[in-house]
Amino acid sequence: MMATHAALAARTTTIRSALTAARATLISSESVDLDAQALLTQALQVERAFLFAHGEYELDEAQIRAFQSMIKRRAAGEPIAYIIGKKGFYDLGLHVTPAVLIPRPETELLLEEALHLTASMTAGALADIGTGSGALAIALARQRLQCTVYATDISADALDIAGQNAESHDADVAFFRGNLAQPLIDRGIKADLLVANLPYIATDELRSLPVSRWEPRQALDGGGDGLDLIRALLAQLPKVINPSAQVLLEIGADQGQAVTQLVHDRFHIDTAVLPDYAGLDRIVTFRFG
């Protein structure tokens, strides 16, 4: 590894040669070219197209050092989003740090379903429970200006990031700190639509997953069977949603049946399980009351 980085410092004076050396270091990555390009655009503060149009552009020493440092971090397994400090979600560019879960493409399905369900809504309250970076709440606020959007999280650091993201996107979201929906219950707020992407990985499974090295455990660990937080939220629902409100829960790929049973046992209502792009269970949706 050290020899590779020394070679990078000695030889990579152009965009083309920097990318070539980076590929050799990132050979174990699943997306070598994309990773190298993303990190170099960050080091140079340019758009990706610039890399292809200016392959002979010479990097200065500061740019080489910055790129070298980021390549080293990526080679160690650190997620690209944390290295460059941002992640795309829907039509947003979000600031992310290790204080928040990195938004996933699967969660865009949750957003799209929420937008579909609220397409004809002329007013109302929308709630995002466990907001993290604020991805869902901010996207909802920008797309549903006629609604009031509330978001909660138990982490003060996560809410700080979410607040920054809301401000940068001029999104009107009311953020509250607390356990699941409790901050809304305490304020007498009731939602017409509630979305939640809560931790749903079982504790024992989480220990063996690479994601546990980098992303906040509090945003991943769902307890013994992965459903502790979902159970707790279901218990709060009668106090935080209006009659006929729609609920959307993101779940793990093998949790559709279990969550459906939890909802039925508690409320005796029907649910639907929506698949993700791979055809796996991803969203449980139901109308309350």
C-alpha cells in the first residue's frame, strides 16, 4: 500500500495518470472507476465531465495530497459519501457525516410512494420519524409545499446535519429531538401521513456487516430480531396520526411477513408489502383506522 501511494505522489501529475494510479489502489472496490472519479472531482473541486475533457490537466501538490488522502481512506473501506461529505437522494444533494446513515436508493421508493399518496392533498401534516440526514422530510417539504412537515430523531448530531440540509435546500421542516414519535405526541401534533426508515438490522447480524464499521450503530441496530423500533413506533401510532392516515415503513428484505403480522396483531388492519428494485420486501404500508 505504501509503495502505491509513493508511486502516486511521484508519478501522478495529470488527471489521467492520477486516475490510473488510483485504480490500482482501489482494486478491491466494487466500483473502482466511479470511486476514483468521485474522489478526484472532490480533490479538484470540478464536475466529473472535466476529468474526461482535460486528461492532461496537471495537479498541484495540494491537490495530489488531498486526492492521496481520500484514496487511502476509500481503500480502507470508508464510504465515499463520508469522504466527500455528500450524497445524492432524489433531486437533492445532501451533506452527510458519520453522525447520519447514508441515504440509500431504496429509500427513494418510500419517498415516491409518499408523494403518490399525497398528490391530491391540499393541506395536512406529514411526519418523518427517525429523519437522520433529513432526506425524506426535506424532499417531502420541497414537493408538498401545501403541507406542514415534521421530523424527529433521537440524535442531536443527526438533527444538526438535517437542519443544515434543510437550510441549504430552503425546505421548511420542523425538527424535534426525541424517541421516535414522542416529540410530536408531546406537542399534540397528529399526522395525515407518517413515514419512517428506522433501524431494522438484527443486533447479531449487524456485528458481521461492514456497514457497522462506519455508519452510526444507533441508526442500524434494530434489536434482537431487527424489529424493536418498529414495535415501539406502532405502539405510539394511535397518539400521533389522524384517522385514515397512511403509514409507510421501510423494512429489511426478509421482514415483510413479520411486520405485516405485527400490524395485524395490534390494529387488526390489512397491510401491503411493496418490493424494491430487486423484488425484495422493502416497504410496509397501511391506512390507519
